[in-house]
Amino acid sequence: MPESKRRYPRVNRVNEVLREVVAEELERLADADGRIGFLTVTAVVADPDLRHAKVLLASLSDDARLALQEQRVHLQAAIGRQVRLKRTPQLSFEEDPAITSGNRIEDLLRTIPRDHWDEDADDEDAGGA
């Protein structure tokens, strides 16, 4: 097997192509269905057998989740038309846990009193001199 294939496995390449197709199709669907709004597809994670794929989104309201479930077959059909695969994965939609975790950390950092940060800076300045 060529070395380039080992560094970037097939499932990762498929995930990237699926992400692009779903993102483009969601742009089109957003015009027709206002519940979808502006969604950012952060990743697609397909099972190695390509039977299922999770579409990870930066944010996902209840209305958008419902609209995506209603449009799931349409999105899968778009994948089937645009990507040559043995089978088209069944899609599910989730909020990206990395985005959720990052937002939670930012929220926690905002709760730390500002004067605490200033004291740490003063301590570092005194220790470094």
C-alpha cells in the first residue's frame, strides 16, 4: 500500500467528502426551510462499513434538529448522486461535542474574577525579576 494512503485512511477521505456534500446541500435547503437557518457542519464521522454517519454541527436548535430529520432522506439522496460509494450511509445529526466543551470552558473562564488574573500577572512579574 502506498505510504500516502496509510497517513490518510479511506474512511477519513470519505468523511471529508460527505462533510462537503452535506454542507453544500444544507445551504440549498436553508433557503427552502427557515428552521434550518445557518448551520456549520464541523465534521462527518462515518462507520468503517459506511452504514451510518454522524453529522456534527457547531450548534443545533430543536427546530433545526427536527428539520434535519425531515430532510435526512433528501440529504442521503444527494450523497448518493454526488459520491460514488458502495452504500450511502444513514445520517444522524448531533451537536459537535468539541464545540460544546469549548463553549463550556469559555463560560467557566468568564466566571473567574478579573482581579484574580491581575494578581497572577503580578506574581509572575515578581518571580521573573
